[in-house]
Amino acid sequence: MSGQYKQIVLNERPARGPITDNTFKLQTGEIKQPGEGEVLVKVEYVSIDPTMRGWLNDVRSYLPPVQIGAVMRATSLGRVVKSNDENFKEGDLVFDTFGWQEYWTGPGKAIQKRVTPEGGRDIDHMGLYGLTGMTAWVGLFEIGQLKDGDHVVISGAAGAVGQIATQIAAAHPKCTVTAIAGSQEKLDYLKKIGAHNVLNYKDSDFKKKFRELKHIDVYFDNVGGEILDLALAQLNPYARIIACGAISAYNAEKPTPIYNYFNLVSMKSTMKGFIVLDHADKFKEASEYLAKLVKEGKLKADYHVTYGLDTCVGTLRDMFEGKNFGKTVVGLKEGGEKSRL
Ligand SMILES: NC(=O)c1ccc[n+]([C@@H]2O[C@H](COP(=O)([O-])OP(=O)(O)OC[C@H]3O[C@@H](n4cnc5c(N)ncnc54)[C@H](OP(=O)(O)O)[C@@H]3O)[C@@H](O)[C@H]2O)c1
């Protein structure tokens, strides 16, 4: 295997606000042959995630910023096409942070082998049984301490993490789920997958409707900002806020003020942040739990798939405009999975 391949590198750091046409640069690289202990991987799916916006800022975070000129970091799924590592053979399915590029060469010991069960889908390693599903499970059970009968409110509910969290909570005994998203189409979808109440945060009467909700036991926060502030005002005693993400802030010029934080004290409640990567010891348990729900017909995963490396930047932009349903990936393989399964 030799020849050229495409990769997307960070060209310049965006100022506060959305990425621009100059943020990334598409370039070609020469396929590097694997050395001793190395493998060559042909990438089949690359991930598109809100957190990528944060990786472009030169600030302290849970991972170092992507460097100018470096291939854009992204978790990815691919197949080994050449191996000089005895633990891998041609055709093995592998997962790791291969980045926004068509081929990756590196040490076999740095990557994970994946097996798709019979009747399963490779793409689920990117979503349902990947970091998305793990985030929803860890968020609800490890951080949110989900209990029978809880009223669970989930923002960003039609997205990757949100759709899995919505279905887990809806399947939990006696729980009620209020799911929040940004379009009528998404609300219809959320009702179909089990949400008891749905709210569009773009509606003019959203705040009024939110205040009419019964009080909240668990708030799964994917968006931060004004919706977080509303949720803080609606807590039941001993409520748990799962600080999963704050997409409303990632492109914002300045942060949204939070006025209602004192309710954490008066309602004896907690708000806890987490990074899913720290909970790898729970992934097996989480995967088994999710697989059981799938088997029982209580959980399905939806994917938003675009094709070709050239679509990565546009697809990342679209995510911030809410154009995705479920987990967003870019497919690099002919005949891969389609959107809206
Ligand atoms: N803590 C962790 O370890 C961890 C791991 C994975 C993800 N996350 C976080 O979890 C959140 C969801 O990630 P995801 O991968 O599942 O993304 P996603 O929900 O699939 O996509 C983002 C969605 O956010 C919504 N959105 C965009 N701008 C918004 C705004 N200003 N206000 C409210 N909603 C907005 C859009 O849907 P609408 O059409 O509804 O607006 C969009 O579809 C993100 O904050 C991410 O950073 C955290």
C-alpha cells in the first residue's frame, strides 16, 4: 500500500466565536509504511464532536490544544491494511484517535482492537458503544445517581449523548423525562424514542413552559447557559445536575450569567462535572447495560453521516447550528452506513 492520502490540519486558531474558512487546511500526505511494531490503518469513520471547538483554543483543559499544523484530533474507526505488530492482522477493526485523515500509521500498542458482534453495526463503535453511549450512561448513573421515579430533564436531547440519555432515563422504572431540543422535527423524534414531555428552547414561550414543569430531580446538562440557569431555579431537594457540556458557550463571545446557583445550597443539591475518559473502568458495565436495552427494544442509536473527508469542517459547523440528529460522523468508506437509520 503506497500513495497519497488526504488529511485536515489546524491552519490557525479561531478567535472567540465560530470557526472560519481559514481555521483548517486540507492537504495531502504520503502514506507512511509501518515500521517494526507498527500498523497501517485505513480510516472508515471519523467523529465530529462539539468538544473539538475547545481543542482549538490555546487554554488549559482536559486535553492539550491541537497544535497549528497538526492533524485535527478525532476519535476514529478503521481497518488494519498492513501490520508489523503480531497482535494485529490485515482486516482487523481498530479504534483510536486517528484524526481527520484517511490513513494512520503508528504503534499497534497505542490502539484498540474492536469486534462487531454478529448482526451488529461497525458504526456503533463510534456512538452507541463508543464514547457517546458511555457518556450518557456514566452521566446518568455515576454522576446523576439516577433513581426510580426521578423527573429527568435533558438538554441537547436529540443529539448524540442526549438521545441515548433520553432513552436510558425513559426506560428506568417510574422516571419521567423532559427532553429539550431546537426544532419541531427533533421534538417529534424525541417523543418517538420515549420522552414524556418535549420543549423547544427556541419557542417564544419556552421559559414559561419550562417554569410550569414539575420540579427536577436530575438535569442532564449538555448546553449550559440560560437553560442551565432555568434548571437551577426548578430543582427538587437533593437534585443532581450532570455537567456534561455547555455547547451554548463554545462559540459565544462572552459567558451567559448564572443567577440561580444558590438553589444548589437551598435545595441541598449537587452539580458535578465529569470527563467520560476518566471512567473507562465502567465501560464494560455500561456497554452491557446498553446492549440489554437494545435487546429489549428500548434503545436505538441514530447517526448523522456525511461522506468524504472534505465534509468534516462543514459538518462540524452544522453541528453548532443543530443540523445533526444523533451521533455525527464522517464516513470515509464507500457503502458505509447511511444517516437516519
Ligand atoms: N463530559 C464528557 O465527557 C462529554 C463527552 C461527550 C460530549 N460531551 C458534551 O455533551 C454535549 C453534547 O455532545 P454531543 O456529542 O452529543 O453533541 P450533539 O448533541 O450531537 O450536537 C450538538 C447539539 O447541540 C445543540 N446546540 C447547538 N448550539 C446550541 C445552543 N447554543 N444552545 C442549545 N443547544 C445547542 C444542537 O441541537 P439543537 O437543534 O437542539 O439546538 C446540536 O445538534 C456537548 O456539550 C459536549 O461537549 C461531554
